[in-house]
Amino acid sequence: MFSKATEYALRATIYIAQKSSVEKKLSLAEIATAIDSPPSFTAKILQLLTKDNCVINSVRGPNGGFYITEKSKQLPLKKILEAVNENDLFEKCILGLKKCSETKPCPLHFQYKPIKQELIHLFQTNTIQELSEKADNESLFINNSI
Amino acid sequence: MFSKATEYALRATIYIAQKSSVEKKLSLAEIATAIDSPPSFTAKILQLLTKDNCVINSVRGPNGGFYITEKSKQLPLKKILEAVNENDLFEKCILGLKKCSETKPCPLHFQYKPIKQELIHLFQTNTIQELSEKADNESLFINNSI
DNA sequence: ATAATTAAGGACAAAATTACCTTTAATTAT
DNA sequence: ATAATTAAAGGTAATTTTGTCCTTAATTAT
């Protein structure tokens, strides 16, 4: 479904929202270990999420690391997809047809449409905070190797 | 969503179901042109679909080509995904967590679940024939460049 | 039988994605 | 101020996916 990059972005952001605050920043090493992702590749993705502080924040130096503000926690998951340039995924034709549209629909168009809309709805209505709270309850999901 | 390979597999199969019969086989060249896919790569994918005649059939030589039997037209789209080994796509965790399950769910698990089931339902209930008939009505969808 | 045609199959190439490593810049603690 | 720490940034490497090409095998038409 999603690329590795997007999966890591979602997992990392949820983890950061769960565990961080301005006072308690998380290092790349901790994040990558926690979400079971390759550290260097994860660094690149965190950079995307940090661009213009669009989703998360970072500071360098001792006791530096990544954190998320209360304000950013109110952002929809969609923002994460935007940050890693995978936001158009749900817009695309399921058969990969460039010209597929309402007026020129592919044979799956109208059956896929409601599903697509549910996906969009899922990522638009859920905030980062809501997800991180769910993560608190529903077992520590995030470590991929456990 | 899907890989190029899967998109081509779906488009090709629908096109073959639309236009072919045992008497009227379609050449690789015609199929690739019609669905706007790279011919050689498409050849590989058609081979997968032809393995054990699981979805489509082929014959070599003059007036050879690809066709689909009436029986195979009754197969669900899911068969196409199986043939190109992308059938597990809908089984996977949306966050890419290997151990995500009903008892150890990721924070998106229960919200994604119904969507996943609709996707599975879509590919399990629609037959190749049904799709190709839709393609007949809903404009010739398949050429990607028009 | 022979030649022509078409898919099958194998090897290879290009592009995209994923992953790694090293240097630089910023920040902090001493 | 200096040294230590951490992310940023750039380059590179490995892997996967996508795409190409060439030879082989099968079938058909002549």
C-alpha cells in the first residue's frame, strides 16, 4: 500500500507524539530502534517531516532531538503523507489510468470511489494525537520486531 | 496503490476479455499498444497470467496470441492479483508492522479493517467478465494516453 | 519440408527506492 | 572558548522494480 518511506514517517510521527515533548526530545537512534527502521534512511524522512516544522520539530546539539508540539499533534495524518509526497496516492486511478475521471471512468472507478473516500476520510479526520493515544492503549505496537 | 506490474496485468486482462476469443487472439503488440504499456515488460506479465493457463491462454505461431476462455472470464479479479503475486497487499498492516493483528493491533488497525475488507470484497466479487463489460460501456477506458 | 510468425525464456540495462556513510552546522555543557 | 553531542546535508551503494533485447521454441501457412 504505502512505500517504506511513508510507513516509517507514520510510525515515527506516532512514536514521537507518544513519547516526546519540548522538554523530552527523542534522538534519531531511539526513534529508529523503537519503530524498527534503518536509522540513516529514517533521518532523511524525519528531515522531510521537519521541513518548515510542518509536522515535527528538531534541535541539534546535546540533549537535542525530535519532538512535536501540542499544536502539531492536532494535525491530521494527511499532513504526514503530504510531507513525504505521498498525498496523491488516494487520488490516483486504481488501474493507473492518467485520464480516468468521473466523466471518463475506468471500469473500477465507481466501485473504488467510496473506498477511496473512506481512506481519505481516515487520514483527514484522525489527528496525530488521536493516533498516538490509541497507540498507548493498543499495546506498544510500534516495534516491528517484537 | 498497485505496482506497475499489477496495473498492467489488470488492464491487459480486461482488454483481452473485451476483445479476444479463441478464434480471435490478440498479439502482444496489440495489447501493449491498447493499454499503453511497455511491450517487453508486458510480455513478462502476460507470461505470469498464462502460467498453467491460470487466467489467460496463449498460442505461439502465426495467428497466435493471447485469449481468454469463457470459463476464465468467470474468475474474480483476485485471480489476477494472485498471478502477479500481489494478492497479499490487502492482508498487510497499513503501517507495515509485521506483527500487527487483531489481538495486537496497530493504532489504525480497526479503522482500516473495514476498508481493507471492502477492497478484498471488490476484488473477490467482481469477475473479469463483469469488468470487461463495464469497460465496454464506460468509454474505452484502457488507452492511457488518450 | 521450409519459411514465417508469434510467445517463452533468459540475460541484461535503466530507473526508482531504500539504505548507508561521511562531513558540516548548530547547540549545549564544561 | 572548547569540546562534545546531535541533526542536516551531501554523496554513494545496494536492492527492487521496471523496462529492453536477443535467442529459443512452438505453431502455422506455404
